[in-house]
Amino acid sequence: MQDSKLEDAIVTLLRLAVTDLPSDVSEGLERALAKETNSTAKSQLRAILDNISLARNNAIPMCQDTGIQIFYLTVGSKFPLLHQLPLIIDQAVKRATQEIPLRPNTVDPILHKNPGDNTGLYIPWINWKVVEGTDLEITALPKGGGSENVCKLGMLTPGQGLNGMKKFIIDSVIEAGAKPCPPTILGIGIGGGADICMKIAKEQLLRPVRQRHPNAKIAMLEKDLLSAINEIGIGPMGLGGDTTTLDVHIDVAMRHPASFPVGLAVQCWAARRASAIISKEGKVTFTSHEV
């Protein structure tokens, strides 16, 4: 496995993520259009779908905000380039910024300087799982600023429970309104702690639209919240309509008896992600897109 081949694969992942929306998301938008009863909402959904098609056919970013670059890695302990991965990913992001191109989005919060290549302190951010084996499973998640700005942490009390969780989520969606460019996808993490529930919430954005949690009770919570949120009527781009959210994905962690943390991660309609499996020999299999 050559590091240059791995770098090329990661650049391709980023290109796919920002130019070609995963089919589960575009199909969700098409279903929303088919059932929409509001004429303004229909026009907005048509514009979104036209935008997706233009981006895919012309290999150009579907949104001017190409996000902060986040990666999820499940890597075998015997993958040959394990220790070089952070450096290879960093270099791939720099290349992708120039070649795709990606908008330079990393700004030092103290000095207010932008290095111009989408890298810097802790960015690109890498989420790691090291397992037995020799392969690398990698997902690129470019996360835009508009949807990130309405993500929320709720430190509820145990007495508020699931009803309090639902109220927190619905109130947060109402407060966000049009800001995250709906129809959105919502990731929700319950339990763990302040940082844990937020990490769980964001990871739920990797799940395909309409993929329910394997636990029946959690799956029912997802359906209940999806239905309740879409009754609010915020609609596509906040202009009213039947679909405010394409899906709700929830996962849980054990909590402390004294706290009930809830994390809300919000993704815009441009729910960009791309995944691949890379073998120790260097074979690249793209699992999110047909390449």
C-alpha cells in the first residue's frame, strides 16, 4: 500500500462528498417533492434537486460552503499505513482544496487567520476506531457552518426524561427555523455526558435516510420525532411546507443517575458524505457511490 495511492483515494472521497449527494438523501428529497402540498415548497425542492443534478453532472460543489473536513475511521491494527494516516489525510485535504476546489474554511479563533488550505489546529478532525484486521474503512463528512451553528447540547434532569428530550429537540428545531437550510437530517445522542452525547449525535449523520435503529423502542422514538417535527411546517428553506426534516437518527449511551444529556447534530439538505474501504494491498472500494 503506497501512501500516494491512499492520498488519491481520500481526495476522491472528498470530491464525491461535495459534488455527488448520496442516493439515499437525493431519493429522500424526491419523495418529499412527490408528497408536498405547498406550491412554494415544491419550487424549493425542485431547485434543490436541480442543483444536485448540476453539481453531479459537472463535478462541481453543490454548495459554496464545502464545510469543515471531518473523517470517521475504522482501521485495522495491522493496516500498513496506520501511523501515517493523520499526515496523509492532512495532505489530501490540502490537495482537495486546490483541485476540487474546496472553499478554505479554517480560521484560527484567536488570531483570525485563515491558512487557505482547510487545515490547522485539530482540523481535519479524525474520529478513530482501531479494530482487529488489515483494512481501513473511511468516511468523509464535510460539515457546513449554517447547520453546525444550530447544533445544541441540552443538559436535562433525569426527571425530564424522554418527554423532556422531545421538547428540547422540537424547541431547538423551531428556534433554528430556516438557518440550517431545511429539509434537514437530525442526529440525536442521549446519555453518556456532555461531550459523549454530542459525538454520538454527529455520528448519526452517517446513517442513511430511512435506516431505523435496530432497537425497536429507539426506532419508535425516531419515527415519533420525525412526524412531530414535520407537523411544525417550517418546510424547505424555511418557506413553509410538509417536510422540515428528512429523517431523525438516535443512539444512546448509559448516563449518570444525576444527569440526562441530549445532543442535537443538525445537517442541511446537502447531507454530504462519502465512504470507502481500502485494503492493505491498496484496493479501494467506494461504498457510498458508484465510481
